[in-house]
Amino acid sequence: MATIPKKQVMSKVLTEGFPDAGMFENIPRIRKIAGESNDLRIKDKVCIVTGANSAQGIGRATVHQFAQNGAKAIFLCDFNDDLFAVHKRELNSLYPNVDIHPRQFDASNEEAVKSVVAEAVEKYGRLDVFFANAGIASGKIFTETTSEEFMRMLKVNTLSVFLAAKHAAKAMQNNKPYPTGSIIGTASVAGIRSNAGGSDYSASKAAVSSLMQTCAYQLAGTGIRCNAICPGIIETGMTSLMYEMARSRGTERKIGQLNPLKRGGVADEVARAVLFLASDEASYVNGQSLPVCGGLSAGHPFVPGKLS
């Protein structure tokens, strides 16, 4: 069993205790860790988002949620950078007070991840959020998947999250006056239930969920939270071909029909869940895999009227 470092600096709550909210007449006021829910939800936080280039992607949608909710700075990172210039112009026009830093690199390259974390700390003195969202997919059956293809899937989808967690956690432990931060990895409903993705893709995403659970425990007491987000069928660049084919056949409304909402989702619906996990409003959510799947992972799909 892995051991937890014994000299980690403890979180503010463990050091100072819960804040004293005072009294109202003869009853105590409600104690709160996070700010008010009508405030900007990640005000002044420094954030890194990988997989942020795609026009339809969860990464881009999340960057917009972070910027809208008061982030001080956001590093937009992706292996592809063809849309970075237009993303920066759009974000600067909508959120002129947010520092936007596009950075092109491979999220599974350790030196590159280490470098962007170091840059954030050098520029702003801290790192508050790392959303490890870079990923690829495949639809191959496992008997036709080569070992090289399988390992590439793990490298892009899982190793990238491990590297993000490794270097983000080191930086977040040096945040002042107390260690704090949120690390979020993009997993998938395919990592929770079978038949939602290829074997290599599903294995890589199940590994992300497991990794976030283990990291949460190895950071015990620091106040640094590690969670996974598990999207279902979302219209992104990754699923665009499926949507285009369905629209050409007039069957778009069948997408997502197996979940109880009976539809697919859009990237912003996932981004809002990521925003929650990144914010102090999720201060007691740790080591979890949060499905955003229309309810697909809640049950066993069946065809109504055909149970026998």
C-alpha cells in the first residue's frame, strides 16, 4: 500500500478549524467554507485547461465558464493550436479582465506539463485549478486493436491526467497561506459502465477515475481535491461524425435515446459540472467520479415493451 507523505502542510480547516459564524438570537448562524453562491464562483483563481482547442469541445466550454466566473488567469493548452488565436480574441472581447495564455504542447509530455505549471506559479504565485481534459477516442473492437494503439490511448487519456495531478499537486501544496486546489480529470461514462466506448478507451477512462480516487487519498489533509468528470454522449469534435451521420439520415433525435433524458448533451452542460468541482462550492467533494450523462449510468438500458 502506498504511503502518504507525513510532512504535508495541512489545510486551513484542519489548521484553524471551521469558521465561527456567530449567532442569530439563540441559534448559531450557518457555517460556510465557500463564499456566497451568487458570487463569482472561481474569483481570482489561476487555472490550467488541457484539450482546449476544439471549437465544440468540453475544454473550450469550460474555459468560458471559468472566465465568466472570475478566474484571474487561464492557460489554454492543446496539442493542436489552429484555433488558439480566435479563442483568445473571443475571450479577450468577452472577459477583458481575465489573462488568457494559449500554450501548445502534448499533455502526455512530462516536461511540457511541468513547464506550464511552473509558468503559472512564476507569473501568479499560485495554481488553483488544473482541468486535465486532453483525450482521444477510438471505435475499434478489442480483437482488432494493436498493442501500440492500446498504449497510445493510455498515454494520451491517462498518463496526461497523472502528469497533471503530479505537478499540479506539488504546486498547490505551496499555495499561501494554506495548500488548496482542485484537480479534475476527464473520465467518461464508458469508464463506469461497459458498452459506452471501445475497450481501450473505456480502460483509459476507468483508470482516470481510479487515479483521482487514489490521488485524493495520497493528498489527505492538504485541502487539495481530486475528482473525475464522466460525460455521456456529448456533441463535441470527437463525436461530430456520429452527429453528422445522424443528421444526414434524419435520426438525430435517436442520439441519447437510452438515457432517461432521451437526448445527447452539449459541452456547456459538462463545463458547468467542471466549474462546480473547480469552485469552493465543491469543498467537500473529493475522490469522486461525477457522471454527466443524462442518467445513462444510473440504470440498465432496455427497450420498453420488450423485456421478454
